[in-house]
Amino acid sequence: MSDDIMVSICCATYNHERYLRKALNGVLAQKVDFRYQIIICEDCSTDGSKQIVKEYEERYPEKIVAIYQKQNKGPVQNFADLYSYANGKYVITLETDDYWVDDKKLAKQVEFLENHPDYVAVSHRTFIVDENGRCLKNVIYPECKRQKFDVKEMMLWRTAGQVTTMLYRNFHQDKETNDALIRISALGPGDKAKELLLSNRGKIFRMNERMSCYRYVTKGGSGFSANNKLKYYDYYRMFDQLYSFMLERRYKPECVETTEYLRLEALAACTLLEHSVPISCFAKECFKCTHKAHFIVKLGVHSVLKLFSFFSKRIVGITYI
């Protein structure tokens, strides 16, 4: 970890020619009194993304570290390579179809973590936009409702914030935790695994301001929202591995309990919705749970609440990501 780099901004890009300049300009517009590095991993794009990265690398050599993959490695390995270069005290991720809209975003978040050593991360709210940057008012991101994030909110599939909203203390030099994140991210959404791993290290705070835009493109894009083909069994495998890792390392009870619940919930979906797991297998796992009676009741209540929320939002034309 470098003593003089305050923030490492990890930018993964693949076929983002249309959006890349806006993403990088939002970072370069930041008004700060500290040093930061922009690490860009270009994953062998088939459009003009590589040329744009080279252009910015030449213009801002003191700020930009560019990695050019020789062959397409996919998002998991791309992020693994990015994090290996992250030398800052704090880290933030930016997928380059998303972008920042507040030139004091980094300053505000760094100031918070500098003044609150008991917090491991700070996030904020986000705008949701389409491929043309138009605000999607009928699309809701599942961010937490309270400023002090409680990891158990993840049982309702609420998060501390969208990926590029979260600045966190750099844990990537901790090989064991970083390797676990990369390994588990290969199975499912790495942002959920990261939040659970961070929650074991300290508290997470969510600011009320909206300081970035998440680009929600469901067709034709190269981002997660356009290419998500994960099944419930994939989620089960991800949470199962994460749960085992947490048990072995004696993680905080609330982190272990949340991960165990998400594991059980994903398995229930495999059984009831995908029919990929026999009900006997689900029942067996239920009885192995540490808080089985509590979990089964909670699973039923949460399922009813989620269904009610889903259908009520569909009636008024709202999409819940």
C-alpha cells in the first residue's frame, strides 16, 4: 500500500466506447486535496475502448495506470487484476458505463472515513439512467433505507449502495480475504460478497446525496444488467462458499447468520421456482441450519413481503432491480 495515494479508483472496461469518456471525465473532475490513482483494466474490447484508454493515459500519466489484457478474461479476472494494482488507502470501483455527477464525491467520502475510524466504508444514493443518460424514475435500486447500514438488511435484498457509490478501506492486500472475494465472485454478484466481507471489518454508512449514475441497460449492453444469466443455484453456490469461509474464519455472528439465510433462501428458490433441487435436499439443509425455526418463519414472512412489494410495484409500473 502506498503512503501517498489516498484513493485507488478501479475501472473495469469492456466495449464501453460509447460511455468511457463520460466515466473518466467524472473522475478527473473531482476537486480534492489528495493524490488518487485511476487504474483502468481494458479487457480486449472489440470497439474503440482501447484507443480511448490510450488517449487518456497519455494525457494524464500522473493519474492513470492502464492495464491492457492480451485476451478477453471476463469481468472476474479483470477485477482481480485491477485490485492487485490498488495501492491507495481507500478503494472505489467504477464500471465505465456508470459515471459520477458530483465533483466533491471523493472529497466527501474520504473526509467521512478519515473522521470515523470505526466505519469501514461509506456509500451514497444513486440515479438510475438508461443508455442515453435519461433518468429512469420508475426503476428502483434496492439500497438500504437507513444511513447506518445493518448487514441483516441483505436478507431483504437491500444493499449498502450500488457498486460505484461505495468507498471502502483497502482490504485487497489481505490475500486471504481478497482471494475469497475473487473466488466467490466467479459464482455470482461480487458486490454482495464484498458487502458481507466488509461488514465483518466495521460499519458502513450511507450518505443521502445522489452523487453517481448507474446505467441500467437490459438489452445490447456489456454490463451486468444486460448479461445477467445467473440461476438461483448459482446464488446458492456463491452464498454456500461464502458461508463456509465465514464459519472457518469465525466472522461476526450477524454476518454469518445473514449469509446462512441468503444461502437457504437461494436453495428454496431452486426447489420451488427452478425445480433444480429436490425438496428433500432443501428440508435437510433447513434442519442443519443454526437458527432453523427462526429462519423458516423469516423466510415465509420475507417471501410474502417480497411478493407483495413486487406485484404492487408492477401495478404502478415500477421496476425493482
